[in-house]
Amino acid sequence: MQRSDFRFFHRLRVRWAEVDMQKIVFNAHYLMYFDTAIADYWRALALPYEEAMHALGGDLYVRKATIDFRASARMDDMLDVGMRCARIGTSSMVFEGGLFRQDQFLVGCELVYVFADPATQTSKPVPQVLREVLEGYEAGEPMRSVETGDWATLGEGAGALRRAVFIEEQNIPESLEWDAHDAVVLHAVARNRLGQVIATGRLLHAEDGMSHIGRMAVHRNLRSGGHGAAVVRVLEDAAKARGDREVALNAQRSAERFYARLGYAAHGEGFEEAGIPHIEMRRTLKP
């Protein structure tokens, strides 16, 4: 195997607890490395695994796992675990993995999964939409789309995600989450290829040439996947199209570095909103 055989990689560092008395990675941990990588592979597909499988009416069960040892990894090595969907049968999927230290191939694997009914664990045909997602990813196709619209069009999906993130995860009172702006502002949602909403945000009306982005939320299992950034950029484009010169947002302090990477700068003093530390951030829109 070569690195060029893979589109997807999961990076990890070998920990002290994973080496044996020979000071090399204990053989059983390699399977754990590949299992960790395949969980991250599903995130690369923009699929929150549990919810996606529920929507597809099945789940995946390991049928066979094969490890091919070529060379050993050692304590503190930085490793890249490549993963790809190699074949899809009627009810089975074959994933191939490769473990690399820089360009050196160390360990390979083959994982055979069967798509099955969770209640009976009897096999079922792989759903066509899942087949298309897997084949599309390996072909380099995008795994999400972003659309804008009003609350009547997008509110059901956007509202469900906001409830999960702000009310259930962050314990923000419902009375503070919903307001009159929702009915009149522009909303954006990012969807995966199953149609599930995985990120959302909204663009308030401009004041003195400044728009305000708010209610940014990303599915908790899919953060750091670029989905929030995609929503921000679409809302910025909408602001620019209507002639706004600047965009502001109230960033939670925990997300400040995320917005800084998108070109936003802190403005003024920090403050609390709904009991959570925030900072206003702004970005000038280029013509």
C-alpha cells in the first residue's frame, strides 16, 4: 500500500500505554487504531453515525477483521491511518486501511462489515443512498450542501439542531433561544447527503452597513469538519450581495479561535450572554 491509495487519513500519536515489553506497539492496538480511524471516516462523510444508521434503518456489524503486519510502530511515533471503502456488495462493505509513519507503510488491514437489521442482526441490502455516499466520497465529491431560505422553509431542521446544541447541550433556557427575528431573517443550513441538517446560522438585517450573524450551531459529532465555516461563508456572501460592508457576531469564548481563523477580530470587552462568556467579533467584507 501507498499513501496515494487513500483520500482519508486519521492522525494519532503512539502513547506509552500502547507499547509492550519490546517497546513497540502491542499488536492488539493496531485494530483499535483502524477502528478509531473508521469512526473518523464516518465524520468525513458528514454522517453522525448513530443518527445516520437510524435514518437508514440498519446498522453495521463486523464480519471479519484481518491485520497484515509489515513493520512496527514505536512509542511517540506520529502515525497516519489511511482508510477507504474498497468494495460494496449486496449487504457487505469492505474497508481497507493502511498505517503509515511518514511514507513508510507499517500495517495494513481489511475490515468486512455487514449492513443488518439491529433487532434481528440479519443482513439487509446496503441502502442505495449509503452506497452513493461512500462511492461519492471516494470519487472526491462534496459531502455537504448549504442552502439559505426563510424560517418557513428551513426552520424545522434548523430549529431541531439549535434545540440540540443550545437548549439540551448548553442548557440555555428556551425563552432565550427563540425570538421574533427567526420569522424575518435569512437562515442557512448545511445538510449531509442523507438530507440531515448538520450546521445552521442566521443573518440579521443590517444596521449602518453592518450585518450580524447569529445562532451558529454545528452537530456535536461533526465539529471541526468545516461545516460551520461553510455556513458562515454563505451568510457572508448573502451580506455582501445586499451591499453590507461588515459582519459582526457574538462569539462564545470557546469558539473565538474558530472565528479568528475565518478572519474575525475581537471588538470591545467580553460579556456574558445566557450565562456563557462571549466576545463581539467583526470582519470587513471585501468588495
